[in-house]
Amino acid sequence: MSVLVPLPVAVSLLGAAVSLALHGRVRLQRALGLAVCIVATGTAVALLTIVQREGVVATQAGGWPAPFGITLVVDGFAAIMVTISTLMLLGCLVYAFGQLDAERERLYFHPVYLVLQAGVCLSFLTGDLFNLFVAFEVMLIASYVLLVLGGSQEQVGSGMTYVVINLLASTLFVSGVGLVYAATGSVNMADLVGRLAELPPNLRGGLGLLFLVVFGVKAALFPLFFWLPDSYPAAPTAVAAVFAGLLTKVGVYAVMRTQTLLFPGDGGPSTLILGVAGATMFVGVLGAIAQSDIKRILSFHIISQIGYMIMGLGLYTLAGLAAGIFYIVHHIVVKTALFLVAGLVERAEGTDALGRLGGFARRAPLVGALFMLPALSLAGLPPLSGFVAKLALVREGLALDRVVIVGVGLLVSLFTLFSMTKVWQRVFWGMGPSPEAVPPGARHGQATAPIAGGSRVRPPATMLGATAALVALSLVIAATAGPLYTITERAAADMLDTTDYLRAVLGG
Amino acid sequence: MLLALLALHVAVALAAPTVAGRAGRWVFAFCGLAPAAVVVWASGRAGGILAGRAVEETLRWVPALDLAVTLRVDGFSLLMIALVSGVGVLIFAYSWSYFEPRPDLGRFAAALTGFAGAMLGVVVADNLFVLYVFWELTSITSYLLIGFEDDKEEARGAALQALLVTVAGGLAMLAGFVLIGSAAGTYSLSQVLAEPPTGTAVGIGLLLVLLGAFTKSAQVPFHSWLPGAMVAPTPVSAYLHSATMVKAGVYLVARLAPAFGAVVFWRPLVVGVGVATMLVGGWRALRQFDLKLLLAFGTVSQLGFMMALLGAGTPEATFAGVVLLLAHGAFKCALFLVVGIVDHEAGTRDLRRLSGLRHALPITFAVAVVAGASMAGLPPLLGFVAKELAYDGLLADAHQLGLAPLAGAVAGSVLTFGYTARFLWGGFASPVDVRAGAPPHAHRPSAAFLAPAVTLAAVTVVLGALPGLADGLSAAAATALQEHHEPPHLALWHGVTPALWLSVLTVVAGVALFATRGRVEALQERVGGLPGAQEAYDRAVDGLQRLSEGLTGVVQNGSLPVYLAVILLTAAVLPGGAVLLGGSLASPPPLAESWAQVVVTVGILVASVATVMMRRRFAAVLMLGSVGYGVALLFVLQGAPDLALTQFLIETLSVILFVLVLRHLPDRFSHHRWRLGQALRWVVAVGVGVFMFGFALMAGTARTRQPISRYFLENSLPEAGGHNVVNVILVDFRGLDTLGEITVLVVAALGVASLVRASRRGEPAGP
Amino acid sequence: MTLVLPAVVGVLFASGTYLLLQRTLTRIVIGVSLLSHGANVLLLLSGLGAGEPPIVEGHTTPVRAYTDPLPQALVLTAIVISFGMTAFLLSMAYRSWRLTHSDEVRNDLEDRYLHARGGGPA
């Protein structure tokens, strides 16, 4: 079944090439993009079931034996990530059909979007450190282009921060690969497991921390996250939603993968990582509370939530890692859905500044519900997916006597609720806004007209449908949390005990 | 079946908006079906449950987390179901009359039904986590219901306060459940109670759980959200904020008290907080002018009473608490419904403006008198029976609890009598206070509007006069909580007991309190309210907002150079510290492998420092190009001719690109002062440089194994048929990298094209 | 392994870092380029030691005599990728210039607003 492993990447790249050839024929491009996303999602689901049945599957690109060629590996963690990511990319593509203006869509949106998918999938699947770098670059260049698509002043300004920070991180990444090769003579991750273990502890520790910093920038960990809230909100919503849901999580994936596989430390809870997790949660949520427009609030919550995922890594037990992975899955769906809702509001009202909004739930009750559910889930309220994820972390944290991080986690959960109710009360409840209530720093260059009261809002079916589908998916995650949690537990087991991974890659 | 009933609530709630769209107010009849079904089911199963056979059901959810929807109905749960679903049916009936037809009735009915389901879940949940699930669901539905009139600032604020306070407590409770459950080895409430765990962790866990119970049941000092919640429509106040949700904390404490009452802090804390709440609530109720607020503080007071009784954990007090729970559900709910009718028919709830309503609304008045008398503890009503039992129980347990709780209960009951009198007198009898404006004209309420309140008043009369009717239920409830030596019984007349004398004392003192109300009011003016509770909440929220803005304003300052500096410093300090401090170099390598290498190196150094120093754009770019060519020379010396060639080519292309862009820009870099000072810039730069130098040196001298590239050298020709190994690696061994590289180039080209060709919108006019 | 190569890496990183911490966009772009030169030299250095160019002609030369080919391949990939990135960044700078006639990176507007409200140093 190993032929399936490269398929999500291959089909996306091929699709991108064809889509490029179809430049100017938007309808065909749409159909093609949809087909590619569906195939990729289907393949991902197939991979997930295969991994459940047969364990880790590896394939050697070009047929060259590991560790010499590039190995693609799918274990439980990778399969989960590919599945959830392709699902999100599918949802956001459908949403984009309704949301993007014609000019942006013509400007290479479709091929670049598929390249993004290829980069994301390759990042999850590759078993080679340098190839991971390449995968990141493929993903990043696509994200740069999507971010500044249309080239408005705000996009270019925000995009600059994003691009420069990521270029710096990439440079550090490639330097890290160089250092690893200098010290060990290999770049195949499975091969590196043994080689890195032989290095003197200071060097191994330093390399581990360097990769933590490199991926920490991409994952937006404290204190490396500043770029995120300044760049995401500027992108078109469908793009911002993909960024918010997926891109930082690719960073989280890389952190978890490298820290467990290559730099497992002494195998116990890591106070450093737990400290980073706590600071990320706390500073992130305070940032969200301080903001006054929806997308910026949501952007800060991304940071805050990443703290919880990293907390799972910091606990470094089967249950902790499983909880972290479950948290990632939950978060990707919920956060993407929230951004899509923000886009619906922005489209209807012409702004996402809290001071200019109000009474939206009366005019679009369904959109209100579509916000309420993921918002509560984000805050970890039951019986939604966020609750299951948080409960898992709290249980394991207390079982390991890590009281401080559990306390911070619960407090941040309350603050998250506070911040989400702020959005709810100012956007979905209340009358319309009063004209003088607009804060001087409100996002500029967008609609200035006060809101027409009373009339019902009817978003395009594609946008509403995609949003509703993601919210429904988050409910499904909560309802089927039992079996899903078993899958994440198995993935976590493979991360802690790498025997299977090594055997699949290196053989025998 | 229980699961199906819960699902029924969800389904009905989901359908409510649609039904309301077609049927208007009849949506309440539709939604009332859900609690009605529960009542029917419970009546059918009551026999077995009262005989001590609990009904259990389980649905698996997340086995790995011990999360299973385990439901269990014993006698106590049955009593709570009577409140939740029995009162629920009446509330839906009442809502039908209460509301004018309006477009958003659907979402109100949906939230109310959702609440009824959630509350049912709370009282039947056996799994601790599932109990928490339903508990928080009641908080969320309560939030939506308090904020129903969401165009009012006041409603939004009150809804938020109720939500935040109860969710904060709920989160503490969740942590407490984890601590208790992991110590017990089970998360089944009934199993935990059967074999209560002990230890420090359990003690902390109990404190956390109590925090949840106190916030939910509006105990001092967390009580201030409850009066605020009175902005909600009256059916909500009657149902959630007097009859059911606020009793969730009391319910949980009642469950835990028999098992954990012996824990050293339990009784002083729970009984103390309960009595304090009873007194504070009663005292505050005495100075309210809004009938609804008066009742709300009365509810706070009564919740304190119940908390003290059920928290004591002794058999007698528990029994009294159970009966009070039932009695309070009936009389307080009836009173709220009365206030709703008054509000509806007279247009105000201000007791300074109301007058003579006893003539205009005789039946309403009668209901108010009966329910009020029950609240004040007058015979022959259920409230009296409950209070007698309470006095009795506290007397009997005085050896364990001391006399303070008894004294507090009596004092609290005197206050209760006082505010009840204030309610009835002010609402229905007093001459109008002309300063407050003319008394409003009152309409007669319809029979349907009155029926639910009349029913509840009838319950309090019938069960008071014939307590035997409630005997089975309350006894079963009490024995479900705790073993009793002999089954307890309800009676109206206990004979001339100390409790009776205390009741007499209560009434006498209460009458005196009412008679001297002028002076009491004056005293209250001087003493003022209990400072702190509401202010503390306001200050906390305010402080959080200010802390957030302050911290974020400093941390997230929007400056790209600062962000970069932080990242670079982190990268240099964290890994750099680990590498450079933790080890030493075995033997320093030679300076260079050839003199040419030294020469080229010096060239690169000079060029790169020059790049930094140049103030003209073109000069800087040319220096950058020189660095690139120098690097290419290094490649040549290292034995990498292909690489050098590519580097030359790419560097040339880069310089051309730079020039293409830069010819639009001014010749010199702009000069400006900037607060990340020059010194700091140098520190970061040198730090990063030293870190990279040291790290490269350490890593470059650490290798012990053969590199994998031996394979490429050996197999390039025989396996792949290529002489140039680097090329073979690129196109064959690591072809995937090259595919990615090409993709990057193509997408970058698309990006460049889209930016250059992007429409000119947004561009300023001019050059 | 030699001392000069790590020294080149260190100096390139230091000067790149210095330029990165500026507000002028052009200098930032130049800084990024210097950093990627540094990273490329580091990658090359990871082959440990110079040698014959890795062009094999049968089995006449022992494998040890060649310089390590893998880092060279990696550097080649990295060079091309960073060229693509630089080109894109330059086009952003160009677009930014067209839109604002400014060659400076400005602080994020929302952040500045909050910064002013939060009372931090201006």
C-alpha cells in the first residue's frame, strides 16, 4: 500500500501544473482544484486506515534505499495531520469560491493553493530533514503569494513582516540541517536517531533547542510569535483561515516530530517546554483580550491555543502526547471554522471591527450559531471537542503533579471564554453600533458605511455551506471522541516508541 | 430511556426556531412536551425508585478518559426531577401567556428547552465529568437566557457576569473532580461516595469542587451575579434562578456531604458559608424596592439555608434540607410568577409605585399570600414543615455543629419573615408613595396566566396540610443521600417541641422587624451593603482588560526589527548557551586548508562589513554581490565547481534584480533615530555571529560516523550512470528536493508576476 | 574542518543580523541575503574538509579523496530556493514602494494603537 504515501503530494503538484496551464479559465480551475482536494482527502483517509491496520508505512522516493534517498513515512501522527489538513483545504477552497473576488481568483490563486497543499502534505510525510526544509519552503512560498494576492497596501505591509520573519526562520533551519550533517553525516531522520544519540549531550541539546526555536517561530511559540497577529488578518479570509488552521500546526507538528524522534531528551516531562507552553497560552490570551477586531482576536487565540498543544509535548507521556495530538485536530477544525465565520461577518458588514458591529445574530441566526459552537469549543466548554481535549490535558497534568501548568491552562480557558463572549456580545448581540463608537485604530481602508439594521443577511451558499460543514465536523469530532482518541493514543505510542518507525524506514 | 429523554430535549430545542416561525407562542406548548415526557416517565418509574432501586443507564463516550454518559436516578434525583421537569412544564405553560408574539421567541424557547435538558442531566449524571458537562451547559443556556434582551447593555453585562462567575467555579470544580476521581480510582459519583477517598489531594479537590458549588448556588462572596440575572424575562428568573439551576451547587454539596462531612474543613466552611449567605441575602432583601430583586436576594438567603442544612451532612439536617429544597422550589417559583403577572398587568415592579393590587388582582394576591406565608414559615404550609425540621435537625446536631448554625438559621428566618412582609405589603397593600408617581392601572390576568402560579401555591398548601403525600419522596431522597436509622417522616404537628418555640420566636421577631421597618431602613442606609462582591467582580474584569492592554502594548509593539531581534536573541542564547557552556573543543582544527582559503575569507569579511557600512543603496548591493562572488570562490576551493558556477550565476541575477528595483528608490538610505539603539543592534549581531561560529566549530569536530554520502560516490556511476555525483544526487538520489526547488521557483515567479501586474488600485497618484 | 570557514559563517551571520535590525526595507533584504550566504557556507562546511570535485571516473580515485558531494547538492537546492525568495521579497518591496513611496517597514497600525492606549513607551 506504500504507493499511496506520496499521492497527496503528487496529485497536488500535478494539479497545480495543470491548473497553471488552465490560467484564465476559472471554472475549469475550480473543478480541477475541487477534484484534486477530494482525491488528496480520500488518499489521506485511506492512509489513516492503513496505518491503523498495518502500522507505520514508508516508501523510498526514487527507489533508493534509506538512509540514502528521500524517505516518505506515514505513521499515526502524520496520517492524522494529512487527513485533517486536506479536509480543511477542501473546505476552505469551497468557501473561497464564494469569497474571492474575480481579480484575486484570476491571479494564480488556484495553482498556488494546490502548491500549498503539496507543501503541507510533504511536510507531514517526509522522513528527511533537508526535504522537510524544502517542503516548508514550498508551503511558505505558496503562503507568501496567497497572503499578498491582490497586492493591497495593507497586505503588502503585513506580508512583509510575515515573509521576513519566515525567511529568517528558514535560514536558521537550513543552518540547523548543516550543523546536523556536520556532526552526524546524515539527514535521514530515522538514520539520525542513532547518530544523534552518540553526540555529546551539549551538542545534542543545542541542536534540539535550535530546532525548537526554528519550528517555534513557525508554530508561534512564546516569545517567537509576534509576527502572527500582524500578518494573518490581512489575508483574504479563505486564505487566512487556512493559515490560521494549518500553517502554525505544521510548525507544531515539526516541533513534536523532531523533539520526540530526534531529541527525546531524558524521556520525562520537560519543565522548559511546559514553561514555554504556559507563557504561550497566557500571553496569547491576554493579547486576544486586548484586541478589538475579530480576526485579530482570533489570531491571538491561535497562539494561546498552541500553548495547549505544546503542553501535551511537555508532559511527554503517552496520555500527554495523545492529548496534544487530539488538541491539534480539534483546534484545526474549530479555528478554521471561526475564521470562516469572521469572513461571513466581514462580508456582510464590510468590517470586522467590534466597535462597528452589533445585532448580527438577529439578522443571521444561523451564522450566530455557527460562531457560538466553535467559540465555546475553543474555550474548552463541554460537551464540545475542546472540552475533551482540555480534559485529557488536565487529567494528565494533574496525574504528573504539574499543577502550575494545569492551573494556567484552566485560567486561560476562562480568559478565552471571556474574550469570545466579547466578540459574541459586541458582534452578535446588541443593537447596531453607534457611529462614534469606532475606535481610532480600527482597521482602515474598509467599509465606512454604518450598518443597515433589520434586514436578514444571506451569505453565498458555498461560504455558508463550507462553514457549516466545518462546524459540523467539529461536532462529529466531539461525538466520536472515543474512537478518535484511540487513534491519537496509537499515534502517541508510535512517537514514544520509535521501533516501528525505524523498522519501516530502515528495514529489518 | 433517560438518554432518549435527554435527546428529546435537544431535538425539541433544535426544532423550536422553526416551530416558532409557524406557530408563534404555541412553540411553548411544543417545547413543554419535553419536560412533560420526563414527568410521565418519572411517574411511571417512581415506585421502584422510591423503594430504593435506582435506575441506571450508560452510553460510552471516551473510555480512555473515563468519560461515559452514566446516568443514575435514585430518590434524591427523583425529587430534583420533580423540580426540574415538573416546574419546567409549568414554566412553559406560563411563558405562553407571558410573552407577546415576537420574532425571536424561537431562540428563547430553544434555550429554555436546552436548559431543561441540561439541568435534567445535572441531577441524573453519575459520571463526574458528565456532571460537569451538564453543569456548564446550564451555565451557557443561562447566559443565553439572561441576555435574551440583548439590545440592553444591562442584560449583556449581567449575562456575562453570571457566565464568567459560574464557569470559573466550574473549571475549579473540574480540576477538583480529577483530583478526587484519580484518588478514588473511579469517576462514578456513586462509587466515589460509597468509598470516599482520603488524602491531601482529595482535600484540595473538595475545596475546588466547593468553589464550583458556591459560585453556582450564589453563595457569599460569589452571590452578586444572581440579583444581576434578574434582568432576564420572569420565566427565566422563576425557573433557572430560583427553582433549579441555582440549586445545582446545593445538590452537589448534598451528595458529597455525607461522605466528606468528616473532612476537617468541610463543616465549618460549608455551614459557615451557608449561614453567612442566608444572613447577607436576607439583609439585602430587606432594602430592595424592585419586587424581583427582593425575591432574588431572598433566593440567595434561602440557598444559604439549604447549603448549611445539606452541607452539614447529618441525617436530620439532610432530611430538613431535602424538604426545604422541595418547599422552596414551590413557593419561590410561585412568587416569581406572581411578580411576572404584576409586572405584566401593572407595568411596574417597583413597590413604591404599586398599591392596592389586592383589589385589582385578587387571585394573584391570594397566591402571593399563600406562597409568601410558606416562605415565611407559617403553618400549615410546606415552608413551615421544612423550617420546623430544620430547627429540629440543627438542635439535634448541635453537639456536632455547635449552636451557631441554629442561631444563624433563626436570625435568617426572622429576616425572611421581614422581607416576605415587605414583599406582600409593598406589592399589594401599601398606600402608594406619591413621590414615585401615580399608581399604574392593572389589568386582570387570564386564567391561563394564573394557572401555573395557582398550581404551585396549591402544592405548598396541600403538602403542608397533608405532609404524608410528600413523605415517600422526601424520605427516599434523604435515604438516597444517607443511611437513616429509621425512615424519617414529615409531619405538620410535632407537639410542643423546642423547634415550635423557635418558630414562635421567629414569627414574633419577624413581626417586630416589620413593625419597625422605618428604623431598620434608616439603619440600612447607614450600614450600607456588604462592600466588595460586585465591586470585586468589576475590578477583576477591568483589571484583566487593563493588564491585557498594557502587556500586549509592550510585548506586541508592531515593530519588525524588534520581533527579529527577539527571535535572533532566543536562537543565540538558548541553543548557544546549551552548546557553548556544556562542552569544550577537544582539539582546535587548523586555521585553514590553503592560503587561498585565507585570502578569500579575508575578502568576504571585508566585503560583508562594507555591505553593512554603505549608506548608498547601489554600493551596498555591489558589496553584497562581492560577498556572493567570494562565497563562490570558497566553493571552488572546497572542491565544488558546479556549486561555484551556480553561485556566480545566481549572484549575478540577484544583483540585476536588485538594480531593477532600486533604480526606483532614492539613492541613499534614509536616516532616522530609532529606539532599539545602535548598541543593542551590535550586541545582537555579534551574539548571533559568535553563536554560529562556535556552533559550527563544535558540530564540525564532533563527527564519529561515516557520512551517508559514501554511498553516492560508490553508486553514482554503476547504479545511476552519472559521473558528476552532485548532479546525480540532484536529479536522482534526491530528485524530490529538486522537484520542490523548481516548484518554489515557479510559485515565486507567479508571485512576482502578480505583484508587478497587480492592478494599480491603491497606488497614490504621481511618479 | 578549519577555523576560517566557521569564521566566515559567523561574520556573515553577524553582518546579516545587523542589517536585519533596520527599518529600511532594502537593507533588510540585503541582510536576508547575507544570512543565506552564511547558511550556505555552513551547509558546505558540513562536508568537513576540501577534496577532489566529486566527479567519478570508474574506480581510479579512492572514495576518500573526494569532497563530500551531498552538502554540495543541498547547497545548490538552497541557493536556488533563496534566490526565489529574494526575488519575491524584492517584488514586494517594489509593490510597497509603488503604493506608499516609502522604503521603510512601518509598525503595525493596530499594535501602535494598542501600544499608545496601553501606555507603553512611545
